[in-house]
Amino acid sequence: FSGCTALEQVVPLLPSSVTYIGQSAFDGCTSLSGRVELGFGTGMVSFQYDGQFRRTVIEEAVLGPGVTYVPAAFQYCASLTNLIWHDNITSIGSFSGCSKLVLVTPFLPKSATSIALPHPRN
């Protein structure tokens, strides 16, 4: 779906049975907004590299117990204000360009062992 500017939502497009989201899967879907929920199905959700939801206008991301690794999946989501994740997140990627991100719950899961810092701008 990368670059699909007409795509407005992924719920219910993404069923709870989804277990893998490839690199840049929804990158540049500039009409993709609202809420994204991942990891509430029976299996784990894995991400390949980064950029799955980059440059969308998603406002809220809810990551359930089936997500343990969050790469830089939401880079440059300038409308992202809320991020809710389960307590079993172990690795957190960069949220560079998420200038409106104000609510992260819980702020830092106790299970996190790896956190990426944003890349400095030149």
C-alpha cells in the first residue's frame, strides 16, 4: 500500500490475524488517519525494518501484547499524538518527526531493553 494516498484507514482492513508488516507497508499513505491497533490477535506481530506507517496522519497507535518490538515504524507521523503499548515491549525504535506526540502510556515499559534515540539533524 506504500504511497496509496486514497487509503484512509486500516481498521478493519488489518485483521487481528496479521502477524507480519513489511518495511514501508503504508509509507506515504497521506490520507491514512485515525487509530491503528496492532497485536491483539492470537499471534505475535513482527515488523521488517522500519517505516511501516511513516508519513501518515495517524493520530493514535495502540500496540497490544502481541507486539514486542517497535522499530521506527511511525517516523514522521506529524499527527501522532497518542501511543499506547503493552508492558511487554522489549525494543523501541525512533519516533523522529512525531512532533505532536504527547501521550505515551506507559511512558517506558519495564520490559524495554533497547531504545533508539532520534537522529540528529544536520
